Amino acid sequence: MCGSGVRWCARADAMFDVPGMHVLDVRVDEQQRLVVTIESDQIEHGCPRCGVLAVGHGRRCRVLHDAPSLGRVTVVRWLTRVWRCLEPGCATTTFTEQHPIAPPRAVLTVRAVRWATDALSHDDTTVSALARHLGVAWHTAWSAIETEAKARVAQPERLAGVKTLGVDEHIWRPSRVGTDRAVTIMVDLTRDQDGCLHARLLDAVVGRSGTAYKTWLQNQPDGFTATVEEAALDPFRGYANAIRDELPDAVAVLDAFHVVRLGTQVVDEVRRRVQQDTLGHRGHKHDPLYRIRGLLRHGVEHLTERQQAKLARCLEAGDPDGEVNVAWQCYQQLRCIYHASTAEGRRLAEKVIAGFPSCPIPEVARLGRTLKAWRQQVLAYFDTSGVSNGGTEAINLIIEKVRRLAHGFRDFTHYRLRILLAASGNRAYRR
């Protein structure tokens, strides 16, 4: 104790750090848990029903699990006071004191629940690991975390200030059986004053369709859609229709990565077709076109002299009509759109959109027709300072990590809360 005749130790109270609570004893039990015995400093209390000053009626020991301390599972023994009302006409006879340290009938302290929920938001961990650190069962830990997570997700300010909105699909339950394997995720892609992007997940709904996206937009609070200025999306007409109907004032922007990936797919398709036409089989180890399948996906500016020589040599040997070479050149033109300045990139984009549909190579012509159908969304990239769905793909990686750590999910509600915590934007971004 801090002095003779003093019941509480100020230094121990400071370490416990709960206002109104005082430490009576600290020990390590036979299970190597840190056991802290506490009591409140409340010496008077009025009856909650009639207000008459009550008198003490003994104590009860309430056991709570607190956040880990000093590398040990921490257990709190709270000696709660029992009060007795002296008013004869009052229906309340005895009642137990309450304190914000824990709600009635709770097993975990409020501090422990916040610690566990913050861990799921900031760290790559699991509920099982947190339950082990807290010294409770998985269901006990998750029941408390779920309540806290729902409260955080329901905060209205979480959806405020969204100026750039991204959308993408995600497979949350890899299985060939079932219709709810895919979900649609909505991501905040708004940049800060310094132009830095800190993407955060806004929500996830079951289904990969324009209807799912449209319904989510309709269910948002008043004023949410009015603040959205840009909407990034992949080349999926369902999402585009939802943006057209529910975000009429927002500029729809086709993601640059997916545009370039369409060009990569065209090169692969032409290479495989020419391979079959010339050799009559799929690519083998020593086939010229198969040997350069990886180099064809590179940007020409990234190729070394040795790689360029190999590319030219293999094209000459395996591409008699020059179709693969033409497709590769078209792919390089498509890439140049996003590596040039804004004015030059827009000029190149308009040239590509106008020229590709008339290409004699059917795969390139099909790509040209696709780009022509998405012309407005492709050119919007240069009107919005390069808005893309890159932040959405980064959120997808975080979601995949959460699913991998949990070894998969079976309950969508549980899955949604877990990914909303993990991808809430609280994690530090590496630069």
C-alpha cells in the first residue's frame, strides 16, 4: 500500500487505469494468469427505483477477463458492492453496483473488447488467437467482438465524404455449388489534400450484378450519392448501368488496369491461335511462340537488348504472317495511353479507339469494338486526373488475406464484419 492505513495503492491504480476502480491485490494463479482484485470507490448509492439512500449489503465477486498484460492472460476479480434499499414501500430490495468497466452479465471488460476489435482492424490476426490471449472460448470472444463491430460499422460518419467510389466483385466462398459465391464490394477511393489515396471498404453485398450494386446505392443515407463525383469500375455493363441510374452526376471511369489487361488477353489469344494454325498443337517447351509468351506481356521499354533479340528471333520463326507481331504492337499502343501526358494520352486513346475496329486481326478488331462501346468511360480517365480501381484491388488483397487467415468463412454476416474491420482504412500504408 502507499501508506499506513491506506486501503488502495495509487501506483497500482495508475497501472490499472480505470477511473473509479482501485487495485486491492495482484497475483499469478496456478494457470499462470495475472489475477487483479479490484473494487470501486463508491461509498454511497441511491436506490434506482425510489432514490432513497441505500446501505451496504455485502459484496459479490465478479470475474472478468481483461486485455492481456505483461504477456499473461489477465483476469479481474471485481468485488462488487450489493446495496439494500431501506424504503419499506419500495419494490427493490437489493441491487448490485454497476460500472462502465463492463456491462451486466458480460465476461469481457469493455477494454478487452475494444482491444480485440482493434486488433482485427489493425493486425493480421484471427478470433481464435485473440480468444487464446484473452483466456476465453472462441464463441465468447466473437460474441463480444461482433457487438462492438456492428456498432462501429453502423456509425453514419463512416460513409461521409465519399467523392470517388470504386466497385468490384469478389469470390468469398470458392465453391462450384451455390449462387451466393460472389459478392460486390464498394470502396472509398477519395484522395486526401496531399493527393494520397487511402482506400477503405464501405460495404459488401451478396451477388455480382448491377442489381446488387444499384440496390446498395438506393439503401444509402440521404445525400450519399450526391457527394460522389467519380465512380471507377471494371468493364462490366451491370455496374455501368447502376452508376448511370443511381449516380447520374458522377463521372464513370473505366479502370486502366483492366483496359490494359484486355490488350494482354488479345495478345495471348492471337499467339495461341497462330500456334495451332502453324504447328497444330498447344505450345511446347521449345516452340518459338511458347518461349516468348511471357515477353509478349512486357512493355517494350522494360525489355533488355537480349530480350528484344529473342523476341524478334522467335517471332520471325513462329509468326509467318506477322499476326502476333501486329497484336503485340497494338498492345504496346494501348499501354502508351496511360504512360503519356494527359493531352497526349487522350489523343492516343482516341486514335486507338478509332483504329482498332478496322484491324484485319479479328481479336484486335473485337477489342476495338469493346473500347468503342466504352469510349466515354475510357476517355474519362483523362478528365479525372487518373481515377482508377487500383485501390479497390488493394482492398481485395486485404480481403483475401483475412479469408486465408480464417481458413474460409461459412457465414456471410461474420465474413462481412471481419472484412469491414480489416479493410476500414486504419492499417498503415507502406510508401
